[in-house]
Amino acid sequence: MPFEIVTTLNLIATSNTLPTHVVLLELSKEELIYRLSQKEHDGIEARGVDYLLDIQERMKKTIELLNINHIYIDASLSIKEISETIEEFINE
């Protein structure tokens, strides 16, 4: 099913309810591979790196298509840096 149709159906299902802010923590392929090597995989993670990166890209595309106020943050940053960036974004 085309991406735009899926997005429209989701909007109908949620009565056009959208968040005011979206924070997406992004991982590079290398960082994702490293993190996955450190743990046992759940059902979604077991689908592989390419699947997870595709989902990440679809999320970005959806956020931009819906024109939602957003920020993308490098998930390899420290917890402190991520937290401060999110706090600044929310308080804008």
C-alpha cells in the first residue's frame, strides 16, 4: 500500500490527533549493529539492521509529511546531551 494512503488511514483512525512535538533518536547503521550485538533480540530486532533503518526512515518521512514540529537527535550522544537537547526543544 502506498505510503501516503497508509498515513491517511492512520490519521482517520486517530481522528487527526497529532503530537505537538516529536523527538526521534537516530542511530547510524554502525551504531545500530554495535548495540544489537550487545543484547538478545526481540521480535522486531530479529528482523535485522536494514529493517530497523527502514523503519527509522519511514518515521522521518511521516514526521515531515505531516509537518509535525520535530527534532532528530543522534542517539549515540551522552544521556546528558540528549536530555538537554530534548528539554530545550520542548521549552521553545
